[in-house]
Amino acid sequence: MNESIACVVPPRSQRLKSATHITHEALDKRIMAADIFATRDQFAGFLRVQYRFHRDIASLYDDQALAVVIPGLAERARLLRIANDLSDLGHRVPDIPQAPAATNLSLHRAMGWLYVAEGSNLGGAVLFKLARERLGLNQLLGARHLAAHPEEAARHWRQFTAALDAAPMSEGQEQEAIEGARHAFVTVRGYVEQELPLHGDVRVARQ
């Protein structure tokens, strides 16, 4: 008797996670190696990284084509809150002469960039807790862009991944989304090296 075994294909969001896992994990380790909760000034370096990245993607939150695919897209933008966090700590936003990195993107490549941004928001609850405990920051002082309630952040992430999974894409278009996510991670890594340099000989290998 022949038995057929169904091949379970993971959803697109899981495929993006698998395709970017190494780069993502290396980035997380590099950020934590910078000891961003050592002082408020060190945390401000992390805020500058966040500002640079969210400046890159700010226009995506106003994109009408993306708004059709992703519910409540405009309300997800965090650039202004990051700028206010920097101001709380007595720091200016970075002076950035170059054009935003996430410009002239296809719809699917843009979704890859947003995958990175929305995923970082999901992890923000942990960072918010550490910023509060170690630096005395909160939703009104220096950590407002991280301050979403864990259940709210999880709900927003589920909504985003559901939209990503349901969006019609060819294999080539999905590859564009993967490439967009990889480019976003690499871009953030560059900002980390710029704003949170490591001292001494310790270096984290690029992935």
C-alpha cells in the first residue's frame, strides 16, 4: 500500500526568517556587544542607529500600495518617537547627507525592509524593560519608541506576518522580499559599526 506524505510548506514569514537568520543573529549579538544599557549616552548611540534606519524607511509607511497590503501601516511609523527619545537624552538626531537607503524599491523588496522593522518592534518589549531597569527610562523619557505593550506588539506582528503571508507573490517576487530584508539587516549593521564602535581588538565577524 502506497502512503502519500504531505509536504508542509512553511508560511512566507517563516521562509524570510530562515533566509535571514544568520545575518539577523549576528546583528543582535553585535548590538549587545556594544553594551547599549551601560549608560544613557551609550543607549543614545543605539537610538542613532534606530533613527538612521527608520529614516531610511519613513517613506514606506506613507506608500499607498503598501498600505493596501499591510493594515494600519501609517500608524506603525516610529521615526518621530525615536527623534523625541534622542532629545530626551540631550542628543540631536544624526546629520545624514545621503538619501534614504530604502528608495525606489519594488513593492516586494519594500515588504522585506518592513519585515525587519516590524520584527525589531516585536523585540522592543525586552529592550524597553532593560532600558527601564538599568537606565531609568520609560514611555515618556528616552524609550517611547520601544514602549508598546508586549501583547500589542505581538498583535501588530501577527497582523503584519498574516499580511505578508497572504500577499500574492511569485517565487521571484518572494526572492525580492528576502533580498530586501537582507539589505535592511546589512544596512543596520553598517549603522551599528558607525554609531556603536567596539573598543580594543574585539570584533564580531560580518555575516
